[in-house]
Amino acid sequence: MIFSKKITIDEDALFYADALNLRDILLNYLCLRKIDWLFPVKNNNGNKELRKAIEKAFNENSDSKETFSHDSLEKISGGIDENSIQMMSAEAIPEEIRSLYGNAATIIKVTKKTSKY
């Protein structure tokens, strides 16, 4: 598939899409244009192995100095939102899996829990 020359995403942009768009042809295009990307990873579209590798990386490196974590707690519209964000180098994922996804640089895990108060 050849992408249209009419696409006007600037180099060094940040591209975000839903998990359905996490496909090698789009990642290759974005990497070719030097566009950073952010995609949620679910078990669909053949991404189950990537999701398992990400979960394993966070489980095995949760206490590492190389992992950034941030937790927040806030009241919003009658509920309490607990958010946890963890980031680490994607090098924690085996190369044979990571190379299928444009050699991702960073993996991010977001956990959100909402409860009533």
C-alpha cells in the first residue's frame, strides 16, 4: 500500500490513534516520516504477544530505577479517580517483538480506578 502524497503530517509530530490502528503499515509510515506515535495496546489485531511482553516488562521491572511512576487521586463528579502512570524504556521488551512495532522507544502503562464517595 502506498500512502498519498496529500497526507500533511509534519515530521517530528506526535500521532495518536486507537488500538485498532496499531498495524505495521501505519507504524512504518510514521517511522519513515520521523513521527512519534502513541497507541493503546489491546489483544486484538494480532497484538496479544506485544501486550503480554509489555505486562511482563512492567512486572519484572516495577522496582527498577529506570521506571518512572506517578500516582494521583482526585474527586471528579461524585467519584474518586485513582490514576497510576508508569513508563519505562521499551528495551525491556524482547527485540524480536519490539522490532515488529517500529522499534518503540517507551512503553507506558496507565491504570485507572473510579469509585463513588
